[in-house]
Amino acid sequence: MTVTTDEQRANLIEAGQHLAAVLRALEEAVAPGVTTESLDDLAEKMIRDFGDEPCFLGYTPEGAGRPYPATLCVSINDEIVHGIPNEIHKVLSEGDIVGLDLGLSHKGVIVDAAITVAVGKVSDDSRRLMDVTKAALDAGIAAAKPGRHIGDISHAIQLEIEKAGFKVVRELGGHGVGDRVHEEPFIPNYGRAGEGEELTEGMVLALEPISAAGKAGVILAPDGYTYRTKDGSRSAHFEHTILIEKEGARIITQ
Ligand code: MG
């Protein structure tokens, strides 16, 4: 989506505030013993209480064989993204790291964001993986300015993850958002500065670095959605929807 009117911009900002509030509540709800289904229920209830619509529920991404069955994606430890919270009974355990990825539609504007949260006390390695991936998102956002290119975002994210000794999961990446859940351009989490489409004022993008602690190969589970690391190493994921403005990126989902 490209924002061209004050009304679109206001709706986008409201949408982002709603999504941020839901993610904060989910983060607070995460604890050992909590089921993934209860997190999904909480997300759906809060979104509907705002008068908004969950936009992953019933959505069929390109290449998927069936619509996504839940509001929230919950990806635990070696699950990279798109973990389904409400089909298999899953309970969070002390020491897990859990990715929470959520999209909603508010007045027709779609926003998308994700966080990775520690369940109780986690290992130093897991903490560092999360911190580095969050820092990679911040670096990508800092690189997103009018006149710069998609490759500047990609490169900034890659540098942050790889300098820490972690791997970029290359099969997945960021994307345009706003009118639909996934729009052009695709935003790889690796690449060269200066390459790719030029960023212009009004562009709405979802930046989402996805990292792995070990090798970065992925396996798609038989459920058709859950991506895991091939080597069983842990993965972290952070995402914001941003709006490209004259001075730089405005973070919409915080
Ligand atoms: Mg996304």
C-alpha cells in the first residue's frame, strides 16, 4: 500500500496501535504452562473487541494448500514461523522462546508485526539470539528512508545477524503490506546496499528479520505451515510495519 491521504495515514496509525496493544497483552500472557491455543483465543478476542478483523485467519498465502486456521502464529524454539496454535495441544515450558506473529485489518488497512518472547528464564544463547534479531529489525528500520533501496534494508539486517555469528533464514522475508497481507516488494533479509526498488514516501512495509542459531536450512512440517530449522537449532523473529516518511521510517506497530 502507498499512503496518499491523511485519512489512510490516520487509519494505518490506529491499526498499528491496536496491533501493538494485542502483542503487548500476549507478551504478558506468555508463561510456563500456558497453551498456545489460549494465546490465539486472546488475540482473536482483543482484535474483535477493537471492531477489527484478524487477517491471518482464513488467509491462504501463495503456495499454501489450505487457509490458515488461526488468528495468531505461535512458533516455539526450532519452529521458525507460521506455527499453528490451535490444532495440536501445545503448552509453553520454562526456557522456551516463542515467536508471536499477528496481522489485523482496521478500517480496511492491514498491519503485521511479530515478537519473540522468553518463557520464564531462558539460556544466555537464546537471549542473545532474540536481542540480535531485534537489533537487526532496528537496523533495517534505520536504513529505510526515501531515496534508499530495498537492498539497504536487507544488507543492514544481514550484517547485524551475521556479525553476531547467527544465520539469516533466507527462504522468508519482509514484504509490502496495507491493502493485502503480502504485497510487493519482497524484502530479503540479506542483500547488497543500493540494490532493488527505491524507497519512496508513503510506502508501507513489513520488515521481519528471521534468524537461526545454527545452520539456516528449513523444513516445512506436514501441516503445510510450520517452518522449522533443519538442524533443530532455535530461531527468532521480530517484525514491524513501517511507513516511509520524508525523514525516515515511522514505526506503525509500536
Ligand atoms: Mg509479515
